[in-house]
Amino acid sequence: MENMNTFEMAKVYAPKEMEERIYKMWEESGAFKPKMVKGKKPFTIVMPPPNITGQLHVGHALDEMPQDVLIRYHRMKGDPTLWVPGTDHAAIATEVKVVEALQKEGLTKKDLGREKFLDRVWDWRKEYGGRIVQQLRKLGVSCDWSRERFTMDAGLSKAVRETFVNLYEKDLIYQGWRMINWCPCCKTSISDAEVEYEEQAGNFWHILYPVKETGEMIELATTRPETMLGDTAVAINAEDERYKHLHGCHVILPLINREIPIVLDEHADMTKGTGVVKITPAHDPNDYEVGKRHGLPMVRVFTYDGHMTGAAEAKENADLIASGRATKDEPVVLDCGKYAGMTTQEARKAIVADMTELGCLKKVEPLTHEVGTCYRCHQTIEPMVSKQWFVKMEPLAKPAVQVVKEGKLRFIPDRFEKVYLNWMENTRDWCISRQLWWGHRIPAFYCDDCGSVHVTREDIDKCPNCGGKVWQDEDVLDTWFSSALWPFSTLGWPEKTEDLAYFYPNSVLSCGYDIIFFWLARMVFSGLEQMGECPFEVALMHGLVRDAQGRKMSKSLGNGIDPLEVIEKYGADALRFSLEIGVAPGSDVRMSHEKIETYRNFANKIWNASRFALMNMQGFEPKGVPSADKLALSDKWMLKRFNDIVREITNNLESFDLGMAATNLYDFIWSNFCDWYIEMAKHELNGDDPEAKNAAQETLIYVLTGLLKLLHPYMPFITEELYSYLPGHEGMLITSSWPAANPEHDFTEDAEQMEAVMEIIRAARNLRAEMKVNASKRATLILKPAPALEKAFRAAEGYFMRLAAASNVEYLAPDAPNPEKSASAVTPGASLFIPLGELVDVDKEIARLNKDLKNAEGEVSRAEGKLNNQGFVAKAPAALIEQEKAKLEKAKGLVLSIAERIKELESLK
RNA sequence: GGGGUUAUAGCUCAGUUGGUCAGAGCGUUACGUUGACAUCGUAAAGGUCGAUGGUUCGAGCCCAUUUAACCCCACCA
């Protein structure tokens, strides 16, 4: 490919035109597909599948970044690298969207019926499901789209079914009546993990129940008076002296005059309130347990859509019991009479009013308490007793705890290990059935004739026992049940595919810490159970995106950042970099347009640095690696520093310090490469020594090529584009090889000399700035160098002239008198003088030098203190002591030189 | 109630196993357009690393106590 004429390169980097073109080139070239090599360890990540309902938001961008960085790094390293993308059917979220769409047409789910409704969801999916996947491409994700999966596609549905049947056969899935979390808004059960607790203002209602045997009133407190109609006991503690006389007595429930027993139970805490607690087994998890201990009846008073039950529900329930299809575990439904049909909130008001009228309300005490809400719709959760399917967690959790304790699964940062273990060690059975239509239908078939239940891999229509007609369970599975299988279901399981054998277990799983319980934990035990191996070795956690003030981004606050808009304006690379740079693993990221702009500017910097390099390549044929003999001091310094940064970035990536690697790259490219090296190289490039020029060209291209490679995982588009312009490039950057440090370029000594030169340049600039010398006014730079460095300084004259505005450089012997009327400074490598004639004010000169002297003296006393400390000398490592000694010598020398200079100036006064 | 995170320059944050008189970006100030880049350059100002005590020759980093903010988990009637 011919080198691009640099005149065609725009002065300003314009991402918009190139990103789409480059992405298309990558995708069509097959660069995203792994090169499977037998015996070579692959690097695999599965992408957390975004919901098909999703619109790309900046949280997705943050989610993809660490993955794409690692994937691109490993691909360049030469590992067989696979990143599997896909989408999640998102049972509730999607169903809600489609129901809403129907509502606009005046239709309900029931109007359509199950089959037609599902057709509508698939239509919806066809229309919108691909949207998020197209949007992800704009971020530059380099996943293998040919392996894209969907949690509801045929293969994954098979995996779900296989898993369900496996667990059922092992007795790890069971069906039963249990206390579950019910969302009256979504009208489905949800798992414990899906309940979010919110602090809410509420009341403590102190109410009075009359005791039948003694006629006295006992006081108890409740936060939910509307549940009292479902009370089937009152509990006191057996040890409670206050109530010993009530053992065996009963109370008459006001409002409905139901007689219920007073039971003795440890749940009643003597130290809390009055020590008396009402027991509503059908609507409170604690009371449910108490009820089971005492064989109390369960009375349900709420409907599944959040109203008080009435005659209709009660009759239905009675019929069910009469038909024998209800079990003893099923609550009896109460006709709540005058309260029937009220919402629970309305009932609360009415019941409190009626109790007040009866004189049964003693007092109301305001309090704030944690209320469970649904993570989807944020409505209050009602605990209900309901027949559901559960995964038995204890046997599954055990190995999932083990793998972490044995270090087979490592969390980054490791504090999340504790979060994970705490959950895994205490988790309760997982309620997996959902009263929805969109999702994987539970493969359980019921025979009404013989009452048997059959869980099968293939659908059946006849009862295997009696040949009677069977019907399938109406419910579907929790959407997380299918995503729990993602690391192996996407590779073809339960089929024994080549992909599965090669890419399982995965290498890394990266996700936000907010889905550790929903997803990560469940993948671990599912992988262990179905595959016998932990699904990944490393769990790399990231945080949440916040706005500039640290608030969560939300629609209501309007503080969101639209990634598509940002990409349009600043480019995907700028967005990507701003999400990664300086972010410690697992911590939240603040985002703002200003921040993204900063890294757009960085992209522009690289663009222009490359433009500069290309402008200076006329007639240049790169040989690949610069050889030592013709290299200038600055070239050697650059090559040495490049070695350093290659090692540093590689180490950082290996240890998952992605934010650190980005910071290092930013600093290195801007400061070392652009501000220093390019500026110095201009001397050779514009000089009349063709060999020196060639060496600078060689170095410039070598280092620039390497830097583009190092930066590529973070800023894939601009680096790919620039790489294509470089002389000597081959193929695409995305599939090029990761740079390695070249030991022949470890020019340590030359680099030190260069640093001494740089120090003089800084000092000279400082002097000029302080003396307010116009930048365009050149002046003689007089050096009194340390003898060992004079040669290096003479070689660096061009840099002094170019970077320190020196008109010429003169040298003084160590014992020569210092020039008069000069601004001066002292560096370890040399004293420098800039004769500025009348501009020099001796008093100011002395003042400034005194400041420097003070600093140097401070350093001397610090180093001396250290070296005089017996403990330090005895215990510190030898290298450190040597270093300290060297520093002391240096500082002492400085003190002497500065003091001498001051003395000299004093005498001039 | 249990667990966790954070506290470093005006703002946002780095600082990897304790060892170069504490770093960056933005902001501020002063200069500056000499053909890569004003989406830029040069220089400067600015911090007793939340507080107290301890371990150590040596602490921003380790330990204890403490203050403040935030987060997660938990069935507190």
C-alpha cells in the first residue's frame, strides 16, 4: 500500500467518517473470529447479554470496555481469542413493553391468548431486538458476531430445558407452596434477589386485641394493619412474666370477631414493643414460619393484584378445596366483607379508622422502615404464600463457595469475593417460576386423571402413567435461569461441540458489581453443576457510571449521557478512553461531556503526531528496527523509554489494571513522545546529516507504530486508521502483533544523559519565564558542565537551541569565572547562565538562588538524616542505601555550587 | 443489625507488594501561533495525604480507635 500523502491528512482528527468504514472492514475480514489452534490456550469472554428491550446507554459502554480491551490485547498477543456476544429475552421487561404496546391498541394479553401474544413478542423482537446489537457495533466491540446468540433461540432453549430436567431429576428443582415475593404490579412472583429494599416513612400502629378468657385488652404493634384480617394467632414469649397468665388463652380479633389462639413462640421478642406480636401466616415471612411451627391455618386476604379478597375469590378457593386440587399447604381465602375490593392502601385506612372507632387503636407512632420493592416496577412487594418452582440452593452453593475459597475463581478487585461468599453461604432457595408468558415455559406436565407430574426433555401430550390427557405448566422461568447458562449454552451445550470443548471454561467474566447475585453467582453454580467446571477463572468487576456530581444517571434527572450522541460528536475512541482511564477496578466512574472532550483532544494529539511523522518520511524506507550506531541521544532515550512503557503496559494488562495502563499511555504519548521526543527529533529531521535524519525517521516510525499498537485496545478506530498510513505496516493493526521490549534498546546510560539535558532545558525555560524574556528572543546559553557530561551536552546543542531558545551554547571550564549580568541556575549536570544584560537584577537573582539553595540543603539534611540513622543503614536494602548516598553527593554538590554563585553575586553588589 | 467502599491540590481522581523532598486531568495565573497539533506549547501558584494513637530505620500505603459520606446485605413485629 502506498503511503498516504500527508497533505491529504486533515489537520483535525474527524472520527465520524472513519469509524463505520473501519468497523465494517474488521467485521468483513473475519478479524473478530478466533484462530483456533490445537493445544494453544484460548482466551475467552462471554458478553453479558443486553436485554432486547435495551437502548444503548453509557452503562453498556462501560460494560463492554474492559472486555474489548482484554480481547484486543489477547488477540494481538496471538492467543486464540473469542468474545461471544448475544442478547437476553428479559422475560418481565419485554413482556411489559409488549403489553404496553397492546394497551395502545386497546388490547390485553388475555384478548390475544398465549399463542398470539407470543407471536406479537417475536414480532416485536424482530423489529427492536437487533437495535441494541447494531448500537454496540458503534462502540467498536470486537466480538465474534458469527457466534451471536439469543437466550430464547433454539439451542439455548434446549440448554435451559436440559438443565431444568437435570436439576429436577437430581431433586434440585422442586415445586411447592412457599412464602414468596409477589409483585402485585407485574403480577408475578420474583426471587429474593429481585427485591430491592427502600427506606420508607411509615407508622407503627399500636392496636388492642381483647382476650376472651380474661376480658383484658392486650397491646401489640404493627406496620401493616391491613393484614389483621388474616391473623390466625397472637404470639408471646413463653418466658415473658407479663403474660404468663395468658398461656392457653385466646383473643377475639376485632372487626371480624374471629377467635384465635395465643401461642408461645420464640419469635415474640420480650425486649421489643409490648412483647406481643400478631401472626399472619399467609402474608409475612416470619409469621409463616411461626404458623408452620404451631400448625396455624393460613388465611389469605389479598388478591394477586393488590386488593382485598372478596366473596368471589373466597368461593373460587372453596371450590378448589372441594375439588381436592388444593393442598393443605394452600391458604384459605377470606371474604373481607366491607373491605373486599379495596386496594391494600385503602384497606389500611379503613381498618385503622374502624379500629379507632372501636377504641382498639392505642396510638400511632411514626417510623421509617425498609420496605421491599420490585426491582422492575418499584412497587411494594407483598409476601404471599404461593405454589412455585424452586431451585434447591444448598447443594449447589457448596461447590460454588469452594471454587472461590480454593482460588479457582478470582475476583478483581478481591473485595467482591466477600460479597459473593456472603451471599452464596446464606442464600435461600431460588424461586424460578414466573407468572408470565414470554420466556422458557416450565417443562412440567400435569395429568388431571391420575394427578401425576412429569418433567420431560420432550413435550408430551399423554400421561406416561395412565395415558390421560396432560397439560403443561402455564409459567415461564426467571430470565436469569437462562442467562446463568450463558458461558456454555452459547458454545453449543448440551451438544458436544468443538467450540464447547475448546472454549470452556472461559477465561474472564466481566460485569458490573450490581449483578453479582443475579447473574455471576448463578453462572458459577450452574457451570459447576452442568459442566463440572467453574465457568471462568477471573471475575473482573466494574462499577456504575455516574454524572459529574456523582449521581446515578436516570431519565427523571435527565443527567444521562447518550453514547450515540457522544460518539457522533467526539468519536467512539474518546468515549471508550474516558470510561477507562484512571479508573480503579470495581469503582464507579464519573462521566461528563468535558471529560470525553479531553480524550477527544488526546485522539487529536495522536492524529497530529502521526501527521507530523508522515510529513517527515519523504524518501524513507523503514527497515523495521532501529540499529544503534547512528542513533542520536534523543533517539536512544526514546527507545529506552519505549521499552519501559511496553513492559509497563503489558504488566498492567496482565494484572487487569486497565485504568492504570490507560493513564500510563496517555502520559507517555503526550509528554514523552510528543512534547519531548518529537520536538527533539525535529533537530535531526531538519538537519543536514542524512544518517542522523534516517535514524530519527526509523525511531519515530518504530515508536509510533508501537504506541499505536499499545493504544489500540483502548482507541481501536484511530489507531487502525493511522496504522494504515504508516510506511512499513502490514495488514491491519487489529490482527498485528503486540509489541515487545527490545533488550538492545535499553540504553540506560544514554537515557540518563538525555535526562540531564532535559533538566537543563527545563531550568533554562524557567529562567527565561521568570525574567519575562520574550519567547522569540534568543539568547546565549552558557554551561559549566560536570566534566563527564560535557560531551553529551555538546551533542545536544541542537536541542538547547530548539527547546530552550538558545542562540548558541558556550562552555566554561569548572574553574572558569562565571559570566556577569547573567540569570543563572544550577542543575546536577551543569550550572547554566543566560546573559541578559540589563534585564538581570542582582537582588532578585540572589533571592531566587537562595530558594534553590534552601531546597538543596533540605535534601542534604534529609539524606544525611537517613544515612546517619543506624536503623536505616542496618536494615534497609543495600541498593537503597547506595541510592541515598548518591543523592546526598548530588545534593551536596548542588549546595556548594549554588552557595558559590550566591557569594559571587553578593560581591558584585 | 452485619458487611463494604471512600476521605490525597479549588473540582474529579491516580498513587500496584511501606523506601526517589506527594502525581495527573480540569480549573487558576503569566507568557506564547518558530509549518504536527490553540482540540496546542512553555512556565508558575496550589496539598501538615479526614483525625488520633501505634508498628517500623522509614507510613498516603500496615494495625487500632475515631469522624464523615456513600453502597450492599438482613424476616425486626
